[in-house]
Amino acid sequence: MSSRIPLSQIFNFSSSLNSQESLNDFVVPDTPLPNEAEEENDDPFSSHNYDPTVYIDRFDAEPQIIKTAIALQTFLKCSTCVDSANVPTISIRRLNFGSRSYRSTSNGVRAGLLPSIKFQRKGYMNLMAAGSDLRIPVLLPAKPFSIYKCTLFSSSSNHHLYQAAYTRSTVMLVITILSFLYLALPARSATGQATNFNISTVELQSYGCNVSCQAILSESNTADLETSGTEFDFDFYSTANNFSSSAPGDLLKLQPVDSSVLKIPDGIATFRFQYTSIDLDGTIVPSSGFIAFPFASPAYGSQFPLVAFAHGTIGVHRGCAPSSSPSLYDYNSWVPLMYNGYAVVATDYAGLGNNYTLHKYTAFTAHANDVFYSVQAARKAFPGVFTKDWASVGHSQGGGTVWKLSEHPLVQNHTSGYLGTVAISPASKVFDMAVETFERIIPRPDFHQFVVTAELGQIVYGLKAFFPNYTSPWFAYEMRKRVELANLMQSCTLSFMGLSLDLPRDQFAAANGTPATDELFKIFQDMNAPAQGDPASRPILIIQGWNDTSVLPQSTLESFQATVNAGNVAYLMRYPGLDHSATIAASTPLWLKYLDELFAHTKQPCTSSDTTIVPFNLDVAKAPSELPLSEQPLLSLLG
């Protein structure tokens, strides 16, 4: 459901333009951009009646400033409307975020790629200050107003208006109006919704998302926004000015989190931070995360024991960052560490929060770097507060991350202070698991009840983030369109996965398609998977629900056997009857005790083990599945 932004909201007028009828009269027909030859003219716009244009160079545009530009368009008889999240949805002739341009039609916004350079015309100036956060040039039709271009600039500390005109005195009237509008805006941090954007029904249908898909999307979008929130701090997550001169593990930004907006247990003190890490290609990248402390300070002369927590899948787009979540993405995951007196440093992973680079989902080598360097940066943020000893805990995506961390060259030496890791429901070899999924799960009539099938879309996103020309040849055309739709909407994990749930098998998987022949996918696994023979100097505790439909037990079992065969010490704990998310809470007493022993330097067994936990009463125990499914189908996979 969309709502208009009335002029009275910014102009303080008594009247407003709330109805579609009042806007239809203002629609200006699309006109083509002039060709390159025309650009040689002194006034390339003189013979063209251009459609109104708003474009935003950066996606982290402050919603209120977008409202200002939109209201100005409407005032100057340029049609517009936005949805309830202040996201332009229809009747804007062209809205450009970076290189992606959204052109409106009579039925909704159509997405297409247009080079931003097309909007940089001869005779116009962009007066931008260093470190600027936002630029909104507004192009108006030549009649009744002269062609002009204004540039707005906003920074985290204050706001300024820079303006430039291309001849004609009438432009001054427009600039004056824009100035009054802009000065009326409060000088505040740019916050707003950064994920799970709504688009029109027609646009959804163009991606093959019809009634059933839209119903799933409605529910999953709501759930995602409850997790990710709608108050993303664009200023904080923008790349720090000192990034270019930084080294891995450097602290770039530190900010206390307003406890009044957090949905976490009382007494916990949290800070979000930005720091530097190393990406999969070896380049230095910014990353972000949070640092959390129990209420009580440690005893005099002592320090907080430090645990690096690696989160499970929350999404692949910047707005899905756990450090921006009202709950800091706690799902009985990191908060139990607070109750045992541990301080927690939790990375978002590069590409979530800050968007300097794309998030390379399941690139465990890069994620392990993010965890390691988050510890270094946390020590710089709070010198002398943490013990030299530290350990890591991760679940799902984070489970694979900390498993890979245990093999990281920088933690093999005891001088690193690294004690060991807990990998819960760990994703490990995603290529192998995808092959298993296509061979043994996709042919089943109940294949959608295995969450791993829905997760493949995000894995494809991660592959494409590293291999830009990657095409996911084993997905059917309809499923590839759903992945495109998720990217357009900037969907977090529930809606991303939900977009696949209504597809029949022939629209999910390509005919005779299999990841087994996907060479790039195999290369990606070889670059990132743990348990490929690398040494781990410290023991690894691996916890796996044996009814897991997201990370298949067979995958974890094979990786466990591989790491043991490589000479590493690992302890596998099987939890019968438990699915992916339930395992982390059910196993909490075990892994907290294990951490206590690590920090107490209690000697651990030198031999690996494979143990099945005996439940007190499995029939009565709360053991929710990710989706309705009995344990029997999974047991049939294990043989």
C-alpha cells in the first residue's frame, strides 16, 4: 500500500496532492536522451523538453531530503508518489541510484541500467565538498521553467546547499524555493529503511512473482523488517574518511548504541564500530559490527574474557547488518555469552552495513578475516579491557566462518591468544551440499521443505559478488528472475528465500541442470571451505542438529571426517531431532561449559570424538522445525 507525500508536509500548506487523479495531469511523456552528437552543442537541452528527473548518487540518501526533492518536483508540476517507506514507486520519470535507473511507466517503475554519465551534461557544475554524503540534481522541463541543476549536500555534522545554474534568470526562483525547503530540514543523522523495499504489483509480476509469490513476500518482508529494522544509520555505515590510509584491524569508527531502541536484555552495553579487514581478493575493505559488554565490570585488576561471535545468515544486502538490527540479531545466540560474563565482538561481515564491497556470502576465507580483524579493532577501541585469550563461536554461516578461522594462519601460533572455536550447525562445503541437494532433494515432492533449497539463491548472490559474470546455469529461468527480484528489493534472508517457495521443480531447477558441472562454484568452494586439509592448532567443537534442513547433517559429518583425517582434533556432537535454529539454544549449556574450560586452560582430549546427545524426552521437548518436516526424510538421506 502506497501513500503520497503531500506538499503540506514540507511547505506547511493546508492543501496537499494525495490522489492519483491530482497527479496524472502532471505526467510528462518520456523523451529520449540526446545522442552524443547533440552533446557537442553549447546548450544540449535547448531543443528538448526533458522529463523531470531525480537521481541519487548514493543509495544512503536521507529520506527527508528525498521528500524535499520530490515535493519540489510536485510543486513544479512534476508528478510523483512514494510508498510508506518513502521509496519512490510510481510516476517519477526517472530515479537513479548509482548506475541503476528506475523509469516510470503508467503501471509502475521499470528498472533499467543507464550510465550515470548521461546525466552529467556540458554547461553544468556539481559543487561538492569533500566527504559529501548526498547529491540530488533535479532536472526540470524547459517549459515553463528554464533548465537548471541544483545540488544538495548533506554530511553527518551539518547540511549545506550548493547550487549551480545554466543561464536564464528564472532559475533563481526555483533555487530560492529549494533553499527554503532544504533549510527546513532538521540537521540530523541520515537514518531510514535500507532493505526489503516495496515495489509495485506490476513490477513483481514482471519478475514472475504472482499471487502466491506476493502472499509469501508480504509475510516474509514483514518478518525481515522486524529483524533488520527501519532505522539504518547511513552516516555511520558510510565509509570512514580515514579508511584509505588504514591497515587491517584498524579502528575507523566507534559509536555507542542507543539502548532505548534495542530489543535485547537489560543491562547490556553495546557499541557499533567500523574497522578494516581483508577481502577474498586480498584487498583491504571496511567492515562493521558491534561490541557488547555485560553490566558488571570484571573484578578489580581483571579483564573481560573475549568471544568473537560469527552470526548466521541474515541476508546479503547492506541493510541486513546485525549491528543495525534492533535485537542485534540475537536468536538465543550471542546473548547467553553475556550471562556468563563474556564480552562479545560480533562482525557484520564485509558488505553488510558498509557497502564499499558486495557481501560475498559463504566466502568463509573472507568472513574469517572479518572475525580475526574485528578482535584486533575491538582491542584498539577498548585498550586493556579484554583478556589476551579469546575464542570464537559461530552458527550456520558463522559456523563455517569460525571453522575456517580455526585454520587461519594468524591463529596457529599460541601468541595470538586464540583458544579454540565452537561451530554450531556449520555450513562448510556449500558446493558439495548444493550437488547433494540437486541429486537427492530436488527430485523429492517435498523438496521445498528442505530450507537448503531456498538458501541456494543467496549462495548464487555470493558467487556473483566474486564472479560478476556468473550465471547460475543450474537454476531455471524463473528462479534466476527471482534472484534478480530479491536484489532489486534488497531483500534480507526470509524474503529472499521466500521468493523460491512457490516455484514448481521445473521453474526452480534447469532441465538436467546440476551444480556438479559448475566450475566456478567448485573454485569458490576450494577458495573458502574449511576442512580441506589445513591444520588447526586448537580443538574444534562441532555441534549439529540431526534434523537440520538448512545445513544437511551429511555435509557436516563429511567435513568432520575430513578435518580429523587431516590430523586435527575435533569433537562432533549430534543433537537428534533438532533442526537448524533450535540446535543453538538446546546446546547452549554444553558450549558455554566448553568455553569456560578453554579460558580456564583445562586440558581437552587429544583425540577426536563423535558423540550423540541423549535427549531426556524428545517427544515432549520443544524441537521446532524450520519448516514442517519429520526426521525420517533426513534419516533416509543419511542411510
